[in-house]
Amino acid sequence: MSYLKEVIARTEEKNPSQPEFIQAVEEVLMSLEATVDKHPEFVAASIYDRIVEPDRQIIFRVPWVDDSGKVQVNRGMRVQFNNAIGPYKGGLRFHPSVNIGIIKFLGFEQIFKNALTTLPMGGGKGGSDFDPKGKSDGEVMRFCYSFMHELFRHVGPDTDVPAGDIGVGGREIGYMYGFYKKTLNEHTGVLTGKGREYGGSLIRPEATGYGTVYFAAEMLATRNDSFENKTVIISGAGNVAQFASEKVLELGGKNISFCDSSGTIIDMEGIDKEKLNFVMELKNIRRGRIKEYVEKYPNAVYYDGKSVWDVARDEGIKCDIALPCATQNEIHESHAEALIKNGCYCISEGANMPSLPKAVDIYLENKVLYGPGKAANAGGVSVSGLEMSQNSLKLSWEREEVDNRLKVIMKNIHESSRNAAIAYGFDEENYVAGANIAGFLKVAKAMLSYGVL
Ligand code: NDP
Ligand code: 2IT
């Protein structure tokens, strides 16, 4: 058995019932064989075994009172995975499916993603099995206060800086930041994704979706191609999906889909600015379901209970580019095969680990331009990093300045992934290996400098 397979086997044994975490570890380590040969010092210092073990995991009770006066109890958690290159940094996810294995997979991915951004940020992730869906603003507020009532003692602007993820947007960040500020009597950049009025950065809401499209544009440019006149399929209907759709439109492409966990809409005429504004209002203000899209735009079709990828496969829908922006493991082998058969040749992941390993194999075998999440969706955390910089400087930058920095960062991530792939003997278009190697090397070298800690 190879050295890294042994590391994976040990990790599996120590972390039973955490399939998403093991999947993420396997995906990263299986790209790193070449680093074992080139860097015997990493093996000597057991860097691989150390990097798969979080620095610490905090799990806590979150009690709160619902609108009927009943006491509810959720579980909160924060995994501070690795701070070799900067303070822990990563989102908070509020979704009923959240468990420690999912938070560890996200935290592990975050280490390498953050290293790729060129900014000094370590990896962390947190969240709760709380479901914000169907809750009143008051209930969400009381939950967020209770969550922060414990989390505040573990985070800080130079220690650990959480942000949003699924189920955590501007509203939730506002409640949590307010509670932190009041508790510590301190206005510091402890969270990112804050409102503009109290220290948030322009472009942070847009950053993940825009960045995913910028990354795809970089990949396309290597083949003298662009978004112009391309048909695009997007999954999800939340923060990342909405702003990916906006940027696709700006670059001359046509997005034809959105979905949520209830179903999918397909609009073959394309989702223009007016329709996108409707989706933003529906999802962000009224907090409704995507199904309502077809009531407003009857030429579109709603598929109940099906993901975008199911619909694309079963209806044979053609597209050039796919941007998965919903959740992990949404694209299975049969979806990947159908996408390629129907003409898709570029996939850029706004979500974290949306493609199952078999689907990734199919992309690579078919020479699809494939940007894995840790590279393609790094725009969000990058602008979080820029929000931290602005908070430290006690300044705020203009929209253009932040957007230009975001573009440069996405370009750099694309280039460093490509260069690492070439340097370690992979095809230049193997962004999976390239991103894993480039991210890993930075963190591993920093860990080595500290000795055995
Ligand atoms: P949101 O909560 O804003 O939106 C999530 C969207 O995905 C919703 O439409 C939701 O539908 C759908 N979704 C979530 N879970 C499922 C599921 N199990 N099955 C089907 N649909 C689902 O989250 P974001 O847009 O912020 O996050 C989307 C993805 O992007 C996640 O993978 C996240 O980790 C990743 N990401 C987010 C970043 C950010 O800055 N926000 C940064 C980098 C990555 P429903 O409303 O029905 O739940
Ligand atoms: O997965 C991610 O990169 C995020 N949810 C954003 C993290 C952040 O700190 O902005």
C-alpha cells in the first residue's frame, strides 16, 4: 500500500461514520503522491497525518425559545482545522443535515482553498443542525444570539473569523455580530459578510458567484473561448447561484435554470435581469420556493422533487457550461455522463464538493474544463480576506477596487493550479491535482517551519 493510502486508512479508522470527511481527505491526498517523492521531509515530519487532524473541534448546546414559548435545543460546532498560515477562516452552515463529519469535510477543504487565495488565512468551519427555513426573524435572532453566546469565547479577529455558508446570510451575520459586539463591547472584524453599514465589504455578497464565473472564464480563455452566447445550467437558488447567474448574463451567456431542495425550474428563454431580480426578491426577502417562478413566468417549466442534474439527464437538456452552486454530492456518475453527452465541456464549482468522485473521473477522462470547488469558489473567502484587511485598516474600498482584486486573485488561483499541475507531472488542465498540490505545499511548508506542534 502506498504511504498516502496508509494515511487515508488510518484517517478512516479514526473517523468512522464521517463519509464526507473521508471523501474530501481521499480526494486531496490521492493528488499528493508526487509530493511524497519530492519532499521526504514532509513524510519525516508526518505532515500528512497531522494535516488531516483538526487543531481542535468545539461542540456545544444551543438552546433557544421558539415563538410558541417552547424551548428548542440545537447542536452548534466549530472546527478549527489548521492555522499554519493565518487565523482560522471559514463559513458557518445552518442546515438540518449538519453534523461533525460534514463540518470537518468543509473545514479540511477550506485549508487548501484559503492557501490558494494568496491571503493569510487558515482553515475552519462551523455551523448547526438548526433549520432557518420557516422560522420567524425573531426565532432566527434568538437562535443566533444563543449560538454566539458560546462561540464568542472561541473566535476573534486574529484567532478565528467565521462567515456565511448555506443558511447563513446577511441577516444571520447581523444578529451574530451584534451579539458579539454587545458582549465584548468591541467593534472588530470577528465575522465577515457583515452589512455595509457596520464594516462589511462591497462585493462580498457577489464574490463567490462572480469568482466561480471568473474562474470558468479563465479556463475557457486557455482554449480561446468565452461565455459569449453559451447556454449555462446553474443549480441552487441561493447566494452563490444568484450572483453566478448575474455574472453569466454580464458576460453574454444564457443561464436557463435554478433549483432548491424542492425542485427545479428550466427557462429555455434564459433568465434575464428582470427574472433574476424576481428570484432574488423571492429567495432573499420573501424566502419563498423556486416553484413560484413558473407562476410568474409560465413559459418556464417546474420539475417537482428533481435536481437540475436529474432534469438535465432525463430531459436531455443541452448546455455548454455547468455551474453547480447548491450543495455537496449533487452530481452523480449518470448526471456527469449525461451532461457531457449533451455537450457540456466546462464545469466550475460554486458549491463545495458538489461532484461525487466518479463524476470527477468522468470529467477528467473526457477532458472537460473542470474547476474544483476549492479553486473555483475561492472568491467568497478571498473577499472575506479583503474585508478583514479593510477592517484592520479601518478603511473601505470602492466596488471597482474590490472587484479588480477579486479578478486578480481568481486569475492567480487559475495560474498557480495550472503551474503546480505541470510541475508535478500532471496534464496542465488537471486543476484537481494542481489546486490540491499548490494549496497543500504552502500549508505544509509553514507547518514544517514550526517544528512539531
Ligand atoms: P444558500 O443557503 O444561500 O443557498 C443554498 C441553495 O442550495 C438553496 O437554493 C438551497 O435550497 C439549495 N440546497 C441546499 N442544500 C440542498 C440540498 N441538500 N438539496 C438541494 N438543494 C439544496 O447557500 P450558498 O449559496 O451560500 O451556498 C451554496 C453552496 O456554495 C454550498 O455548497 C456552500 O458551501 C458553497 N459556498 C458558499 C460560499 C458563500 O460565500 N456563501 C463560498 C464558497 C462556497 P433550499 O432553500 O431548498 O435549502
Ligand atoms: O466555503 C466557503 O469558502 C465559504 N462559505 C466562505 C467562507 C468565508 O470565510 O468567507
